[in-house]
Amino acid sequence: NSITPRRRFELCYISPSENEYNQHPTTDSSFILGLSLSEVTKQLKEGSLTPEDVFYSYMEKTLTVNQKLNCCTEILLESLDQLTTVGSNKDGLLYGVPVSIKENIAFKNHDCSCGVVINLDQPAEKDSVLVQVLKKQGAIPFVKTNLPQALLSYDCSNPIYGQTVNPHNPQKTSGGSSGGEGALIGGGGSLLGIGTDIGGSIRIPASFCGICGFKPTAGRLSSQGVRPIYRGQKTVSSSPGPMARDVDSLALCMQALLCDHMFSLDPTVPPLPFNMEIYRSSKPLRIGYLESDGYTHPSPSMARGVREVKALLEQAGHTFVPYCPLKMDEIVPELWLRGLLADGTTTLLQKLEGGPVDPCLEPQIFVYRLPKWLKKIISFFLKPVVNYIQTFCFILRSVPELWKQHAAVEDYIQETIAHWRSCNIDVLLCPVIGPAYNFLYCGKTSVNTNYTFVYNLLNFPAGVVTVSTVTAEDEEEFEHYPDKFDKVLKEAVTGGEGLPVAVQCVALPWQDELCLRLMKEVEQLVKESKK
């Protein structure tokens, strides 16, 4: 029974590809697939392209990409019906655009399994708010994409759908948890996708797969109908967000979603339309920057990416200010991980009952299932070696302890905002984990994930832009990598030459447009520098 969804996708692959999708021989698919989202929407509005042209081109490409990368979980066959009625939404900002969605985003009559067997055969009763808004704006959700078992991993494998591989190197992971989206978009099978991010789950696959990804301020977009592996955890906020080939596509998606229809469907979302004036501003910025957060050492390509982008932005007239996040050695174990798994992993382990544990998750689950007394012993002896090993000793919290932890997070957010303002910066440029890892290593090391998850804890908007590729010199420099703890990291990224390198842009809460504006400028300057 657990392999039924996988088989369902295989059957969809055989049938439509040989019948309906090949009945459009006059469509110049290669031309359509080469267009940006902005160009596609423009030509759809003008009528020089039809929704059918675009839909069938991307469906065929998606089926081909999935054969190579195993990035999709299910074709949404309802998209064929929507294609016949999409003309009624011709005024929508995403009219006629096929959109991929992560498997845990509700689409009526389809599962949101989160990669765990216990969630199978529980189809959603209605579309998520995001899917409803996408449809209202003329978009056509056409496929669901893969994720890691239980979501809490930055790999992309589960026992139901299997391992998703990287579009640039099939011996590498696509990253996670929105790894199916990263692989599909990076492989050319989708113009625009919707992922979710609780610790880097949009940004890490964007980095690994060579695309752009944006984690908005949590609460800016509706999360109704976006299924987490468990509910009730309030310390670290998850956020849905767009993934695409370029920054303008991210901005267009945000503009489309931040509309009256979403504000009406979900009144808990503040009615803040997208501010195009801020996004298009050319005002010089004061930009904080860091190559290392002082907690873990970035890989050579991570640091080089920041240096090169900093130089380009300085030449363009922006001012840079050194910046370092506060108290990283404290917040990693005490606030982020202990908050995320405050129940001692009890709920997570319950979700895994009755089914196999995926190899990418086995190292974590092995530790989580150890008796508490043994966890305490391990934590005691390994704490002098590395601080965050103590987080393997999760303790079920009392209510007063949980409230104290929530208060500590609130204090940390305010301290960070005060520190940010004392530096007098508008935005931040910093590393993002990369390059893509070899299989199974995401479960063996969490080094450098701190560069993304700190902004979930802070609830700062953050996005990733691909800027370069790994060089032979980056590989050689790893021989002198200074982090005495994690030689596993060297093994994880071995053979990375030619893989994408990205940087991360960050802004204060609710300044999502400003974050995207910095991302756009980074993208433009990098593109110009390569001419």
C-alpha cells in the first residue's frame, strides 16, 4: 500500500505522455521552455502564447526531468480540467502559468503525506489557501513535488517516493526539505514552485540546485492547508514561499499571492499588498555582511561567494558594514533545536510508527530513540567536543520551562534587532550552506545549517541567489579546512567542482520587498560581471 502513490505517478507518466501531451506537435516547446516567467506571462496576456502551449510544454518537460531526478510525487490530473476553464481568470497575474507545489501543500482529494506512511490515504478535503489564490490568479497547479521523510531534514528522500537527486550531478542530493521543487525547477521542469521553510527548507535546495528561493516573514503568506509533520510547535515558525529561476519570478509570485483574495480567505494574514516601489528602488543601501558566523566555518565556496558579491555591490555604490550574529553558540542548542523538538521528539517518533525509517533520517532517529539516561551520558561526555551534541538529550518540558524558552526567543529577537540597528544596516549579505552534499551525509552532520535556521528563529525574511560555481581551488582549499569537529563535511561535499554556489540575503521582519530588492541587485550584478 505504501508504494501506491509512486506507482500512480508512473502510470500517469506512461499514459498522458503518449497521448494528450504529444497531440501538440506545432508547439515550439524549446522556445517556451527558454522564456522567463515574466516573458511567459507577457506573451500569454498578448495572446502570442496560449495556456495550452505552455502547459503541455512544461508537462512533457516535467515528465522527462522526473525520470532523471525522481523529483515529483504526483501529477495533478485536475490541471487538465482547469486548463479548459482558465480563460475565466485571464486578468490574473499568473494567467496560464503551470505551477508546481510541494507535497505537503493541500490540494483537494490528494494526500499530504509528508513522506510518512501513517499519513497516506488521507486526502485533503479542500485546497490550501495558497492553491486557491494561485488558481484565482490564473495559475495551474499541475504537479506535486518530493520531500524528505517527516520534513525535518535537508535531504530529500522518503520510503514512499524515494530519493530525489540533484539536476547538476545525480550523485548529489537536491537538498531539502523542498528538494523536489529545487530539482524540478533546476532541471527546467517548472517555472515557479511553492515550498516551505522551517530551517532552510526553501533556501538550501535553492542553493544546492542553482535556483532562487525566498522565505518570507512567517505570517506574510497564509499557512492554512500547509501541513507540518506535527502541529503546536510555536518556537520556530515555518513559512511557505516561492522558488524559481530568477528573482523577478519570486517577486511576481509574492505580488500575486498578496492580494485581497488571500486576505479574505485567511483574515489572520495582515493585509499588506506587495510594495513594488521598494522592490524597484535604486537607493544605495547599507549592507551588513559576514563570511562566518563565528560558530561554524563556511565551506570555501560559501565564503568566496560572499566576498565576490560584496565586491560587486561595493562597486555599484553600496556601503558595507561588518556584522556577526549574536550568541550563536547559545541559540543553536538552546533555542532553535530545543524549541523545535521540545517534546523530546515524542510526536515525531509517533508519526514514524508503522513504517520504515528512510536511510537519510536513520542517524537522527537512532539517537532520538535512545533511552533518556543514555542520551544524558552521551551528552555529558561529548559536550566538551561540540556544544550542540547536548541537544540530542531533549527533555520533555513542563509548561513553565516552555514559557521560559519562548521568552528567551523573544529576548533574542529584540537583542538582534537592536544589534542590527546599532550597525545602522538596511539588509544583510551572508553565506548559505553549500555546495550540494553526497547522499546520506545530510543525516550525519548539521554543520553550517545554522546559516539558515537562525533566520527562522528570528522570523527575518531571507532569500538565496545563485552566483557562481565551485572551482578546483575551492576543492583544494578544503584540505586546510579549520573545523576540527566535522571532517564529515569534507566527505559530504567531495566532488563538488562545477556545482552551484549561492549567497543569502536577509532583512528585518515584514521588509520582504527590501530583501527581494537586494536579491535582484545581486542577480543583476553577477549576470553583468559574467558578460
